[in-house]
Amino acid sequence: MRIRGFLNRDYEPPAPFIKVLLISKNLNIRKFLDLHIDTGASSTIILDKDARYLGLDIKSIKKAKRNIGGIGGLIDAYPIKDAMMVFKTEGGILHEERLNLLVGVHKLDRLAPEERRLIMRFPSLLGRNILRKFRLIYDERFNEIFMES
């Protein structure tokens, strides 16, 4: 099975992304997202821009016991326990991955305007909790991004 990704050329150098359908019945979510494939991220995480796009009411999700850290500093994390990501294979078959998905939200009201703009540009990440189930092929020369099982 092969799932094709794509190079997002809005980034320099171009960054590997993959399109997923995110589903959560508890939160009434069924939307497509482009996730940055990030081998440095231990967990798949939805960040501020996509949390807003999804219309997530963070107050309705129980906060995780621990914060998470990354380039944007320490942030509060909120698990979506019934999350499912659906990938479309090259053969048109739908592949489902159930996961305890994290939503990471910065305290935007505490940031300077320039920091806020930067944070709101951060893409959500497909992390190693999903990537570990696949073989990842990344070849920018041939414009090839694949996850294979």
C-alpha cells in the first residue's frame, strides 16, 4: 500500500506534506487537513491555525496533564481520544488510522502581534506515532513523497 504526499513549495526548502481526512464523532469533525510530515515530532498534533479551521472549542476538551514543547515553546495540549485519520492510497483505497490526537494551543493573547502571526502560520504535524507504521520515501529531486506499508 502506498500513500502519496506532496511537496509544499510555500516553504523554503519545500516541505513534505500529506492530505488526511480528520474525523471525530465526539467533536462533530469531518474535514480535510494538510499535515506537515515531521520525523522530529513524537506525536501528531493539530496546531492553532488548524484548530481554528476545524472550529474546535478547546474549552469542551479536557486538558492533558502535561504540556508539550517545540519551536513555539511550551503549549497546552488537549487530546481528541476518538480521532481517526483517513488516508487515500494510490489505488484509491481508504486507509484509516485511529489515534489519540493532540491539539496544541498557544496563549495567543500573551504574544506580541508578530509572534502571533508566526504561530498562526505553523502547520499541523504528522508525527512518529503514525509515521512509525510506514516506510517513508522522501525524494525532492523527483518530487516523490510516499508512505508505504
